[in-house]
Amino acid sequence: MSNTARLDSCPKCGASIPAGAPQGLCPRCILIGAATATDTGIAATATSEIPSRDRIAAAFPQLEILELIGRGGMGFVFKARQPRLDRFVALKLLPDKLARDPRFAERFNREGRVLAKLNHPNIVSVFDFGSTEHFYFLIMEYVDGVNLRQAMQAGRFSPAEALVIVPKICEALQYAHGQGVLHRDIKPENILLDSRGHVKIADFGIAKLVGEETPDISLTATGAALGTPHYMAPEQFEKPFDVDHRADIYSLGVVFYEMLTGELPIGRFAAPSSKTPVGANVDEVVFRTLEKDRERRYQSAGEMKTQVEHLSEPGVSPFKGGSISPRVVEATPGAHGAPASNPPAAHHAVAPWSQKAIWGAVLVGISLCPVIALLVFVFFVRAFGNIGGGPWGLIVLVVLAALTLPAIAGTVLGWMGLSDIRAHAGQMRGYPLALFAALGWMEMILFTLALGIAVMMAYVAVGPGPMGALLMLPVCAGAITFAVWAGFAAARWGANKPAPGTRGKLRWIFCGLLVCGFGYITLVLTLRHAQRNPEAADPVQADEATVAPPRTVPQAEADTVPRP
Amino acid sequence: MLRARGETPEARVALGELCEAYYQPVLRFLRREGRDEDAARELAQEFFARILSRGGFDEADPGRGRFRSYLLGALKHFLSDQRKHGHRLKRGGGGAADSLDDAGADDDAGALPIAELVSPEPECFFDHEWALAVIARALALLEREFKEASRPEQFDVLKPWLMGEGPAMSQADAARVLKMSEGAVKVLIHRLRKRFRNAVRSEISQTLRDPSLVDEELRHLIAALS
């Protein structure tokens, strides 16, 4: 036949076809064709397969076919009008070529049945579905507006708008999940915004009834249109037969991230707050929806909705520079996704307590209380009674030695607990306890050290002279600043938070401490001066006693004021 | 390939079929070593006769369950045996390569003809020929099916679309030639592709002990054609 004339070069790859090629066809391209799923050709050839309007009009005499408004792997969508009801509808058609394939037809029927069960203001309703001689079709609610992709391309999204839209989608998902229906292809193209600002989810086309028996491979393996890779949850790739409603939550997280940043969360993605003016509490919600492990995500769309709505509540500003700054929120342990502050009840039920944190806190608490009592007692003893002799020193040593073991054990447990909680990304309770256990003793020692130095300064100030005290001042201030920094750094580490860049604050703390110390030395010197002028001694002494009770008074008093 | 294992008469028959199917790559391989058509044919006959008399390839498994690798390994072994026993003149006839071989030392290097210089890897050549054989068999199967359905012209017209793209003619032209609607042609092409895909896969799976390796083997063959 004339049309089987040998080709010299392959129409696909352009390489010359070797003489020994079977049937005169490019062997490489033909084998590649055999290796690729037959259905991938759909998208490429779709353009030429749009059914003509005349054919559609003939098939649907009850409709006025107006225009083509969309097409995808699952068919074409036309805007149409039902004259009798005087309303617009969206007519979705399966391409006739696919209609002959029972697999596609089955998927189409499934989409219709699943969608028809759903009745929610945020879900595109299905009025009718079925088949004609040439077409499988769905008649759906017509949404006059744009999809989220178009809206994002038009650049009209602020974080505040995203925070309004996402809870609506959550609501629709929660409803559908409640009906046992998964969407499985949440993406901006499937989220419609109508002209009155309503949000509607379209295309439950690949939805699959939860609890359905053995998944039909032929239905899920058709590749082309099933799920859109960037929006798919990890388990949709890894275990496609074991996907549940939490995959939708992940996909919505991707959409949320994209709405906030304009980018997809691929690889090691940045926190939304680094791309757009939102606070760390928004990051937290987004990160939680994008957890690779679905056990760590929000466990229901309703829970996610609550959290996102909470971001917009007065007093919890999601924005930088809002009424509560992100840094303050971050400094509150409860806001680290730890359950202390405000997670919904469902979450409380599933999050376990960190046993290590509890025991660590108990041990540290037990060991710390007597030490504090002892310190206070020793100060008072030294201040008011002169019993600082042999037995007291021994008692102090014995008590301290006895407490070393629980103190060390508690601190170690605290750090282990903190590490566990960190690994669970806030899905484990006991964060404040772990923090207390891990840091209690360290901070205690640091502060005691700093106070000890302060006390020593009092000696130095009255002894060798004020210059020595001034030299020791930065050491003391540095120790306290370090203690503060260590506390916050550990808290951040435990809660998986990035460094907020608050070095500036530490500088101010340090300077403040220097000023305080300077004032303190001046006070001590004044006291000394007052001691030399007996007339002024009484009022100054009374004044000083009210200023800083256990910290400095005893020492200063003991050395500067002669006891009766 | 599963059928071709063991000593039963059935296994013999299955192995015979497989050898017949892949006679061509072996022949081309032998030709490539510088033999003329008749000599290569004779050598191939002897090679297959020996394979069949030995009763299959389950005694050792050099190809890790791939008939292609097994056959190539056996072929190389066979050729080196031939050289060792000095049967070249008797079996292989007096080609240019052979006379060179005789003149030089009696080792493998002497047998390497010019073709070796063009493509240094004999395995690649063999795999390339093997891939062509797989395609040819799958196409022949489809052609036979169309003939049996009394539609040989459909196969002739539509087979270029197996490459992914049609030739210069459009699907509409094809529809005119075949006196069918364009939609029907599209469906036919879709089915043809699917049928071809299945034919290639089943063809390949026959040569594998583990059918789950089909995709891997297919990728290997595509690479061999590059």
C-alpha cells in the first residue's frame, strides 16, 4: 500500500530508521511507546478530541450549550443553560474515545455517584449524571467565578484572605470525610471562588469511598489524571491503597502554603513567615498539615479548621507586629504546638504524656526544693542568728551531696523528655515539665553563681575598693544573660523552632544588668558612707531592706552595720 | 521460560520455540564476527542443536533468569570451544576472519573482526539485535491478528502510530483511506497501542524466569536501541 512506504527517519525522534528495523518503524520509539502506559496519550491528543458543539447539542436537547470552560484528564466541561429552569449548569463530558473504555466509564460513574451524595454549600453539587449514546455526562452546579489557580495568578491573595478561605475548605472536607468520601485531588484548580466570594470544591472525580474493599488496580493505575504530584501526600505515592482523609489535609496544606508564599513546599522549604508577613503561629499550623507522617498531622479537617480560625481571632494576631508578637508567642511554652495552651479536645485524647518529662520534673522538683529552702535558711541564719558554725556547714554539705543524684538523674531525664517531645513535633505532652527538669538545676546553678559573684562584689566594694567591683560587674551580668539565653535556646530547641534572631534583646538585658550592678555598688558605697555618718544610718538601712531582701542585704548588713 | 525448564518433553518443545524465536539475533551475532551467511547459519544450527541436546538452561544460571543473557553466555562459550578444538575450518568455513585466525596464535583475539572496532561491546550488539527481534515478533503477532480478522489494511495504515506520532498523514487522512470515521480511527489506534504493549510485554515475560522483571528488561532493551 502506498501509505506503508518506508520512512527514512522517525517522525517522533527524527533519528534515521535502520535498515533492519521491523516493519520499517523506528524500533526505539515503538518500544518506548510499549513501555509507556497507553493512557498517557490522552492529554496530548485531548485538543483534537473536543466534541463539536453540534454533536453535544444533538445529544442534549434539553440544554443550551454555551461554551467550553475547562478540560482535564477526566473530560470536558461546558457551560450550558437549562431554559426551563432558567439556570446555568456545568456539563461535564467524558471524551467519546474514553467512553468506550470500561475502566474510564466506571470511574466516571463513580464520580457521579459519589458527588451526588454530597450536599454542602462549599461543594459543587451534582444535579444529574448518566450516559447518552455518545457521551457519559454529569450536570453540575455552575460556579460563576474563577478557580484558586487563576485567582493566585491574578495576584489577589493576602495572608488574611488565605486565612478566610482555608477554613471553608476544611469545612467542606470535614463534611465529605464524614460521608466517607475522600477528595484525593485537592489542588488550586479544584477550588472555585464564585463572584460573591463563596468557596466551592469541585471534582471529587477520584474520590474513593472509605472502607471499600480491595482497591481495583485498573482504576488507580491509570496514571495520567490520578492525583497531582505536588499536592499529593507522601503516602499517596508510597502506599496508594492505604490512603485516608489525612491525605486531603496534607494536600490542603500544600494549597495553604502556596496561597501564603506563592511557592510549593518542595524539599526543605522555608517557613511561610520568612516569605510573607505572618507570624510563627501560622508556620506552626502549616507545618503541621504538611507533616510527612500522617499521624502527626491534624487528625481531622475540623481540627485544622479550628486551628486556622484561631489564628484570626482577636488577640492572636497571625501577622508580624500584631497585638501579640510572634516572639512573645514563641516564648510561651504552650504555643509551641504543645498541648498546654489551646489544642482542641480531639488532640488531647491522642497525645501521650512524656513519662521522662514527668519523672524528670519530679526528681528535679524534689531535689531543688530543699536546696532553695536551705539557701534561704542559711542566709537568714547568717543574717539573724550567729549559728553559722560547724554543724550547719556539715548539714548543708550532706544535704547537697544527698541531692546530687536525683538532681543529675532528673536533669538527664528532662533532656531526654525534651528530645522525645521534639522528635514528636509537639504531639507529646509534658513540654513545660521537660523544660523545667532539663533547665531547673542548670539555671539554679547559674543564678546562684551570679548572685554569689554579686555578693562577693559587695565585699570587694568595701574592701579593696570600687574599681575591683566594677571589673567583676561584666562577669556577673554575663552569667545572668547567658542563663537567660540558655533557657530560651533550650526551649526553642525542644519545640523545633528556628532561632528568632533576638540577639538584640540579650544585649539590652546585659546592659540593663550592668546598670543595675553599677547602681548596686553605688548603693553599697553610700551605705558605707552612711556608716561613717551615724545620723544618716537608720533611714538608709530601712530603705535598703525593702529594696532587695535576700539577695544582698545580709552580706552588706553583716559587714557594714555594726550589730548591737 | 518457566515452561522451558526441566527435562519433560514439553520443556523441550518450549525451549525449541524460544530458540526458534531468537534464532535471528544469534545468526546476526555470528555474521558480525566476520562469517559469511552460510557459515554463520551452519554454526548457529550447531549451537542450537547443542543447547537443545543439553536440555535447557537450568543446570547453571549464568543469566540470572534471563534467556537473553543465558543465550549470549552459551554462545560465547560455544564459540570459544569451537576455537579450542580447532573445528573452525570444518564447521565455520574459510572466511577472512578464519584465515586471519589461523595465521595468528590460536586465541580469541585473532577472531575479532573489523566490526568489533566499530562497536567495542559484542553484548550491546547482541542486545540490540535481541530488541529488534522482540519488536518484530510482537508486530508479527499483531499483523497476524489483523489478518485473521480480515483487516490487514488497517494494520498497515495504522502501525506508524505505534511510534507515538503518525507519519505525514493525519488521522483524518487515515480515516479516509480506511473508509472509517475519524473517531473510529482514534479508537483503533488506542487499541492497537494497547495490544502492542501487551504483546511486547508477554513476549518479554516468556524470556524471564521472574515475570516481575518485565519492566526492567524492557528498559534494558530500550537502552540497547539507543
